[in-house]
Amino acid sequence: MVLIDTLDDAIERVSQEIEQRLDLPPDLSTGSETKTEPTHAVQVTQPDGELTLQDQEQDQPPLSWKEAVALLDTIPGINQRAAEGILAEIGIDMSRFPTASHLASWAGMCPGSNESAGKRLSGKTRKGSPWLRQLLVEAAHAAAHSKNTYLAALYHRIKARGGGKLAMIAVGHAILVAIYHMLDRNVTYQELGGNYFDEHDRMAVEKRLVRRLEKLGYQVSLEPTTQVA
């Protein structure tokens, strides 16, 4: 019990120190955040982890550390502690990374995609920041078990094709890519919903379900509901 109380006190002291430092302005000496140009709103659409952006200009002041934590806290699977840890590793200023892919590569969250004749030869990721990688994998695990979210749908989609390990890395990669654009444009996470992939690839879903029914001995004829009405 004494050890537990000692650890709880240490955690509390560290938490208070973090809270105090979050109130400080970004460290200009490290270039954490010096941008003054207009930021943009972003629609986060991520087919298999890639983002498609729709920009809309709006003038916003540079992010503070506390504001950045609040932004990341809007992502499924990320709480305040995880947000603080991720920001401690990557900072606030995303201009140091030319693209989101550069950030993901630096973090070691890009699964290998070497294939031959359709057969995957390697799914290993590059070595990156172990602390950041651990935080992202933990966030991916939590997001994968969230209800009716894009990230959970992405996890199950990748898991069916490449297994749970690859799916967890893919979700962590998608989270990191979203973080890059959110910090770069000062916008909250835009949830696409658990049915995103069904809507995004409706025809493929229809064909797959029809084939499954036909294998069960049914003759299937599809008619749009508008025509039936």
C-alpha cells in the first residue's frame, strides 16, 4: 500500500507539472508554433487511412499547448493523457514535416507493402519513436473498440485482409495522419461514421452480399427503393 500511495503521489505531481506547462506559450526557440498564416477547415475522409481534404479559409490564431491537447482529445481512442504524450513527442508545429506521410514515416507507423504476385513479403514497419508508437497503438486499440466510428470500421476492414496486428498499425497510422492535419489547420476531428466504407464503396458491398446470398441458394434481384415506391 505504501508503494501504491507513493506512485499515486508521483503521478499527481507529474500531472500538476504537465498542467502548469500546458498553460505556457509554445517554445519559440524550438519552432513549436510560429505560423501566422490563415488556417483551413478540413473534412477528414480516409479511405484505408489516407486523407482527402476540402479546404475552407478561416483566420485563426496559433495553437497553444492546451488547445492542441483539446483538439487531439476529440479523436476516438485518445484521451487527455494520450494527447499530452503524443504532443510531447511530435510537438505542435507540423511545418517541420513536409507531409503527413513524412510524419508517419518518422514515427515508424508505415507498414511495409512489399508484394510479389499478390503475396505480401513484409509487413514490418520502420523503427521510429518507441514512446509515440506505443501511444498510437494504445489509441488504435481503444478506437478499434469504439462504436459506430470510422476508425473501428477501418480496423475491422484491415483485420479481415491482413490480420489484427497490421490493422492496429493501420489505425494508428490513420490517427497520426489525422493529427497532422488537425494541428496544421487547427480543426477538430470530423467523424465519418461506422458505415463510411459501405457508403464509399456501395457497389462492391452490393455485389459481395448478392454473391453470399446466391451461394446460400437464393436468386437475388436488386431494385432501388425509389423505383419500388
